[in-house]
Amino acid sequence: MKEETIVLHTGHRRDETTTSVAVPIYQTTSYQFDNTEHASKLFSLQELGNIYTRIMNPTCAVLEERMAKLEGGVAAMAVSSGQAASTFSIQNICHSGDNFISSTDLYGGTWNLFNNTMKEMGIECRFVDPKKPEQFENAIDEKTRCIYGETLPNPKLQVFPIEEIGKIGKKHHVPLILDNTAAPYICKPFNHGANIVVYSTTKYIGGHGLSIGGLLIDGGNFDWEKAGDRFKMLNTPDPSYHGAVWSEAAKPLGPIAYILRARVILLRDLGSSMSPFNAFTFIQGLETLPLRMQRHCENAKEIADYLSKHDKVDKVIYPKLMSGDHLERANKYMEKGHGALVGFELKDGVDAGKKFIDSLKLFYHVANIGDARSLAIHPSSTTHSQLSEDEKLSAGVTPGYIRLSIGLEHIDDLLEDLEQALNNS
Ligand code: PLP
């Protein structure tokens, strides 16, 4: 099946009891066992089935199956937010005393998590500039458990060198985890060497700004056993689960050791599960994701072209308008469009940036991306205001930088709003 069909049909055709075509919201905490033997088989994982909604739920399961198939992975796990997805993606394979390597170009919340909270947990994050892919290799040692990056990080919008860094990871038996939040449908990280994909479903998957959620997807393409001691958490007996060895326990189920452990250990112990109602809203969004992404990308391309010719604009930051390695990677990895985030720098700096935002009539002024509606923000005075001037510049935030998340409105209306706001800035 092609993507447009997967998002409508995978994991659910009709409800077995009621024949409902729409995916029902299974708003329940628990599930009645057939008898004591059945219950005991479920708990010991001899048989798979519903036990308790903190760990699994049939509405969430449809979202998980559809997203795993769409991405070309083998299994997925829904969680309560994108932040929970990033946290779990690391915690599932990193103990205190371990380290992992991350690209410097990250969403601010992820940067804080890696630089501060993970450090407090005893997990060291080694940051490397993705402009220098070879330096990822220099940072790997015997305690390195994974490499983490974002496919299309904003504000720089320079596409991550997926294949180059995937190869380095493979050479050292270290998996590559990619946050694909800004590029669902248009980029398929597993095709280029990523092993785990994380999402904030809050953005394009939901697409309508309704719910907070996240997902982890297992590519099933990393040999945890071969990596041996590097992954003790998957390859040695787990005392919290009757000595189960996850890479062994997963064998009858497929190459899903990573997601199996995440579900039965992290969801069991730390919670952060997705509510069935939120899963339902994400399923509604997902059904139109391919169509929406096409329109998002078309509108963004026209807006980037328009801004690049405007005399109040110094520079436009958009993957298609880059050069050298950045353009090459954008064309190679963003197979179905260059995304819907557009950055630009106003010639007259901070004051012009603020005036521009205050003059917008159609674009919403919010700290979000990936909504059906168009959104704008001036990072220097908002999301990045706590950083020093040097830190802002290394994050790609100049004083007059504006970030646009282009929505699905008619292009003429969007251009008219930008024109009048630029005239007032
Ligand atoms: N990853 C990226 C790229 C994001 O932009 C965000 C939020 O803006 C997150 C993760 C965190 O997602 P959430 O807000 O769902 O926790």
C-alpha cells in the first residue's frame, strides 16, 4: 500500500463488535481477563493482549500500527508528548554513567532535556555540530549508546546528514535516533540509515493544534545482540521482569526488542502514556497527512520565493534556497517536498521583527509549528530570549529572524497578509 492508503486503512477496517468504520475511542483503564491462566500468560508475555491502558490501548494501537507502517518501521509506541518520546528514546538504552551524542541543532526543549535534566540523571550528552559529520565518530567511546539528531531542525532548517552519520553509527554498533517531527511523509529516515524515529505528534501528525502527544518508532534494522555489551539493558537479564532478556524475548515477535522494552519497562514504570482520546484526534489528523503535507510544502515554496524577492528581507532560510551540502541533503532526504517552515531575516533587526509580528492579521502569533493554520514567531524576543547574543547566533537566531510555519490557507491570502505586515515593519 502507498502512504495515502496506509493512513486510512492500516490497523483498523471495522470494529469487531459494532462494525464501526471510524476507529472507536476505547476509553477504558482495564481489560477483563478470560481466566487466571489467560491473565498469567499476558503478564509473562507468553501471549500478547491488553492488560492496562498505561501500557497499551486499542485506540492507541491503531495509531501505532499506522505510523509504524507509514514510516517503514516494525513497531511503534505512543506517549503523552514529544518530550516524553525524546526522553524515552534515550532512557531505553542509556543508564547513568553512559553517554550519547547529539546534534547541536535541536528544538530548545530537547536541548534543555539533554544538556540539563539528562546530566542530572548521570547521562552525558556530547554535542556535535552536524555541519561536521566526521566529528560524530570522534565523540564515540565504549559507553556511547546512541546518536541523536533532528531531520529538519529549526531555525537553521539545514537537513541532518542522515546517511553519513548512520554509516558512522553502523560502523561502531551505535544506533541513530532521528526526530522527524518537522518532516513526516516527506522524509523517511529509515530509508537512509536511521534506526529509531521519534515524533512530537502535536505538530503535523495531529495537524489541527488539538492535542499534545508523541511516538517512538522502531526501524527493526539494528542488531542489538551483535552490539553485545554496548546494550546491556537489552542483552542481559532484566531483574525487574523475571530475568527477561529483551533481545531474546522479542525473537518470536520480530525485531522489536527496543520497542518491547520501552513499552513493558518505561511505560510500566514511568507512565507518560497517550490518552485514547488524544490518539483518536491524531488518527483523524493522520488520515489526511499526505494531502496536507503536499499543500503545506507548495504554500511554503511560494512564500519562500516571494520573500526572497522582497526589499525589506535580507535573507530567506528555506532548504530549497540553500546551496552546497545543505541543498544536496535537502534534495536527497526530503523526497516529497522541502517542508513548511520558512525563516527570514528582516534588514532592520529586532524592532522590525516585533512590528512585523504585531502587524500580522491572518498568521497566528504562537509558539508552535505544524498547524493547519499559518503561524509566526520572532524567536529573538520570545523562544530564544533567555540566550546570550552569542548563543542566539550559534542557534541561528539573528535579531531580525522570523520563523513562519506555513498552513493550508489560500496562497493569495497568505501573501497579502505578509505584504501588509512587511510594509508596516
Ligand atoms: N521535537 C520537536 C522538533 C519539536 O518542535 C517539539 C515541540 O515543539 C518537540 C519535539 C516536543 O514536542 P511536545 O511539545 O509534543 O512535547
